Amino acid sequence: MSAHLLHSQPLPVDSDGKTPSVVIVGAGLAGLLLGILLDRAGIPYQIYERAQEVRPLGAVMSLNAGIFPVFEQLGLFEELQKISLPSRRFTLYNDDMTRIAILQSNDEKETVGYDRIVFARPVLYDLLLSKISPAKIHLGKKVLSIEQNSEGVSIECSDGKTYHGDILVGADGAYSCVRQGLYRDLQQKNLLPRSDTKEMSKGYICMVGTTDSLEPAYYPGLDDAFSHTYQVLGNMSQYSWSAFSVPGNKICWSVVSQLGSLTQSDDHRFRNSEWGPGSNDRTIKDVRDFLVPFGCTMSDLIDATPREKISSSGQGAVAAMQDAVVLANALYELKSLAPKDIHAALNGYKVERYPHVKEQYDTSKINAKLIYGQASLITLKTRPQATFLPFVSVRGTGRVISQKPSKKYQDKRNSTRASAIPAMAL
């Protein structure tokens, strides 16, 4: 692997010197949403994904008002509602199926303007993927190294090919190849903060899956018009587990294992970054007899889930999608491809997002102590919209952080309207 690359190819032909050509590394939810937004903003891009085939994780997802306005702007909100169920309460159990608490907010929709919804993550992935031209996504492109200079940015992939653009976006997850490349460069220049030199680890691992369609007669409430969401705390074990009903008479489930040592955490960090279908056989064996509030055991759900669809999963998709919205706005406002203007745009993105991400991170740590570290509480007052699309009205009675409209977008709209008015004959 080379540490530096030379520009062996010219800059992209679709770069006009003013509009940035964007290289997105990672075809996950955030990478796809960013691609859709850039399409609408008229910004050229290409997506490079390390996997040889698209295989979205089988986890449950919950979305809320923090991201819904963008789906409305893109005309995807109604499609999102069709693949999801509203979730209005969350029931917590001990592992002997004694109920601990029901968390329910009867006035949540009135306050935030939307129902919280749950669905199987692959169906959202398929929805976003369907909005991207296949020619924009390149599979089997594991990034080995990156370089940036006055001409732009380059990535070298494991197939020996080099790709160029004006801006590189790392949307490739917690163990990002793009981040690792940037860190190596900063470390060589002695600019990397000490906190970023430490290995990233977490205190748990999460195994997830989504069953095939089940018979409602054997799973009470499975065919209701709302989602039953259950969380079970393992009193005498390292495990916690959850189950959520989703459309199609399916159940999304997860099992979380607390890691007991740094060595164990490092081992699972590697396993999570290089997931394979056989990686969690031991966990599956351990949890088969665990009771689930749908009147079944974990073995019933695991056996109803195709083995290749059982995955190891992390969280943070909603925050990453919000990042995509704010970054698309920053790129739309880019004045030129001069380094100073690019730095200013990216710094503006950081200034806008960092406080909210920090708040979400701190909230997630508190939530981890309460349950098991999987779920993140999203600040509903943060609802970034695309500034280059018509704003949707704010729903609900709760406070929402206001957002400035784009002067560039307003000027374009006014210019278009003016040119559409026929000249009056005198």
C-alpha cells in the first residue's frame, strides 16, 4: 500500500471548475442519502463501496422528526410510511417476562408533529438505493490510500485503480478507511490529537436479524397496525435483547452482549469490521432459550431468519443522515473550488453539526447506562432541511431550531420566475 499517490489520470470530466465533483466512499444509508441530495443540488458524484455486493444489515431502525423533513422535501416520506409502523410505546421486561415499565408519550405526535416509526433497515436501504443511478455506484472498491493536493483528491483502491475528485467524503462507517488515511497523514505531520491515536473500542457487540414472514396466530400482536417494541434485560447474564414487529408480519430482533475486558472488546472490534455469517455462532448458541414477549424464544426468531441475514450492527444512522443533509447544503453554497473556499465550506459544516453531534453522543452514553448501549436518543429540535429545496412547514408544537434559507437558491428561483414571464407588447 502506497502512502502517497500521484495524479495518474486527469481530473474528472464533469468538473467545471466551479461545481465540486464529489467522491463518496461508502454506500451505506448516509452515503446513499448524500448522493440523492447531491443529485437534487446538481452536484456530480460517484460512490465507491468496499463490498463486492450490496448486503444491507437486517437490523430494526427507528426514525423520528429529526430526519423526516428531508424525506418530505425529497418526496420520499409517503414511501417511508408504507414500509414502516408507528411506534408509540416501548415496553421493558426482565428476562423472566415480568414487566418493568411501559415508556409511552401520548402527546408526542402533537409535540413533534410526527409518529416515531420502526421498520427493517434493509427496506429503507432498498428505498434509497432505488433513487440512485446504478452507474453512480462502484462495488469492490476498498480504499487503500488517499492523497490531496492543489489539483484535488485521489483514492487508490484494492483493484489497483485510482479515482479523482474535488472533495472526498468518508461515509464508510465507524472503522472508516478514509478516516484512517487522514489520521496517518495528520500523524506524520504531528497534527493528530492524542485522543485520536487511541484504538476505538466499545463495551458491547450487537447481533441483529429480521425474520421471514411469520404466522400472526402464533405471535400475538404481530399483525397490528402499530409496532410492538420490546426490550428485555438479562438479569443473570451479559446479554440484553429486543424484538420489534415490522410490516410484512416480520420481527426485527437484536441481541447485545456486554464485553468484559479491553482484550475482548478489541477482538470484537475486529470481528465487527470484518463481519461474516459464521462469526456469531457462539452467541446464537448462548441465547437460543431466551424468552421473548411475543410468546416465543430467541431460537424461534433466529430459526426464522436466513443465516446470511444475521449481522453484527452498530448505530448512528440518523445522525449520519443529518450530517449528509448539512454537508450537501455546504457543498451547494460553495463559492469556488479554491482551497480557501472549500475549507470555509467544510468548516461551516463542522460549526453547524459539532454541537448537535456532541449532544447526541453524550445522551447516547447516558442511555447506554440505562439499557445496553444500542439506542441513541435524537434531539428532536434539530431537523436540518436541504436549503436548495423548498422548505417544508415545521410540524408540532415543540421548539425547532430555525434554519436560514439559501440566498443562492432564492436568487435562482427568482431568476427562473422572471425569465418565465412573457414580455409585454407596448
